[in-house]
Amino acid sequence: MRVLIATPWFPSAAHTGAGVFNLRDAQLLARDHEVRVLHLIRPDWYDASERGEAEGIPVERVPFSASAPRSWRGARNALAAGLRDAELLHTMAFPALLPLTGMRVEQPWVHTEHWSGLAKPVTGAKAPIKRALHRRLRRPDEVVAVSAALAASIRPWTRRDPRVIGNAVPLPPEGAVSRPAEPGRPLRIVSVGGIAPHKGPLIAAETVAELVSRGHDVELRWIGSGPQRAELEQRAAALGLGERILLRGQLERSELEAELLAANAFLLPTAGETFGVAFAEALACGLPVVASGTGGHVSMLSDFEATRIAERSAAPLADALIDLLRDDDEARRIATAAAARERFSEEARLAAYAEVYRAARTAH
């Protein structure tokens, strides 16, 4: 089937990490279909010289911003042209719905939603405007949410119950599993995420300090970058953590995987996640996982024994780590990794999308 994917969240040469989950979905769907992507790229990110391909997927980029009305005409024209040769439209992320306002779509239409902003209560003076916008979710024949929590939040705005299909999760090689901490060696904790308040890097540092104060030999390796890096370094120094906290920055996939496999536990004091790819990657490596916050990651983690959700502060997070590691052993790590591989396999996701496409064609 010829599928047109339209999304504002997609990688480009200058922003390789933006919307990479949509690129992975496009590559997955391309295993069974002829896929083209219309990238509704931010006008200030648009580069007319950029070639029309992303890791084997044909891509057309058109400047578009929901807050720039002048960009809507170009997006609508590109959508109309792309739909002339498409057998199914697949929009990804809420802003992709906006330029389709008032347009007739003849093809079956699937929408995948990632935006956590839709989970916020529709209240206040702008509530009527928000409700009118959210009703755009009634137009697609089938709607997919990347987590059960997001699906529940958007259900009032969709025609039918949203399907739940999580984001793509990079998996380590078969048989590659992390190992429990060895006696006489520091407990190595790894965190993956932007160094920004939402991810809780300062709370992670305070959790390390709490563990040290209880007599545990601990080190934290944070993978990612962000605006709070200098503040995190200052906080670590003030807590006397010295070399116990290592900021690794952004890593290539192979380096990230090596860090996960070499760690003894995964910690992320997040305020909330729509899905939580970092948690899924950690589980696929067999790592015990401690998290905080609300969102899609909570229900996902609840399906695994080697996880804990704790209050977003140092003492409860330290308690959760100690409790989780008390029963840690190699057998549980192998079981965790195996369950995660089954849960997040590309085959399972592809089969789920095949069912969604069939349902959209039937409903249309």
C-alpha cells in the first residue's frame, strides 16, 4: 500500500534527534508498504538544499508552523499533492492535523499521537478554543496513542477507543544482558535524558548523596545534555560527590548501549513521560529501574517485576533502589530482558500497525 506520512516531528540534517521515533515508525512501516514522508518542518529549521531522503525513506520537507498562518497554504498544497498518489494517510503528532482543517481526505486515515500536551485538563478562558482544536482528533478513522495513559486522555476527542502502540525501542544484541553489582566495586547507576528540570538531574545527584550517606559506594553516569548541566556540576560539587557523578553527554547508539549493559541500575527522577523510551531500553538490557512522576511510563513499568515508582525526592528514590537491588540476581535480569524484548519487538509493533491499517480501511 502507498502510505503518506505527514508529521512536524522528524529528523533533519541540522536536528538529527528531532522526532527520531517517527523515522523509526516510517522505517518499520516501509517493511510492508511503500512509504513517503511529508515533513512539516519548522520554518527556521528549513533548508531547501537538504536532500529528500532520511535513512532510505523518501522525504519532502515543507516549512510549516501552527503559529505562522502564512505557512499553512504551502503545507496544504503539499498534502493535497501527496494524497493524490497515496492509498492511506498516516499523520503523526497533533500539529500535523491542523493544515488538514477543511480538506477532504478520500483515503483511509490513521493518526499516531505522541503529544503529552493533550493530557492536560481543558480548562480556563481558552477552553473553548482548546476543545475546538482537540476535536481534530475525530477526523482520522483510527487513532493510535503511544501509551495507555495518553490513550485515556485523548479518548473524549476520538471517534473510537485509541489503540496503544508504543514507540520504537532499540534492542541490544540477543543475549546481551547487564550484570548485578560485584562485591567490592561501586554500584554503577545510569541515567538517560536531557539535563533539564523535567528529567530531575539535581534530584538524581541528591539521591546519590543520600546513598553515600547510608554507607553505599555509588557512582552515577548521566547520558544526555541540556541547559542544567552547569547547575548539576555545581550541585554535585556542593554535595561533595567529586568523581561519583560523570556527565557523558550525547552518545552514539553503540556507546549508549555499552553504558546500559555496564550499569547495575537505572534511575530517572522524571516529572512525567508520554512513553519513556529510555526506560524500555534499560529494561531490554535487564536493568532494574527506578523512576518517579506520572504518565505513560508508569503503566509500562508496572508490567515488570524489577521496577519501582517512588516519590520524586532523594530519600524515597534511594529507598526504592536499595529495595530493588536487595533481590537482584542474574536470573531476574535475564528474565527482565527477555520480557522486554518480547514486549518491544519490531514484529509485535508491525503486527499491531497492520491491524490498525486494516481497521482504518474497514471504517473508511
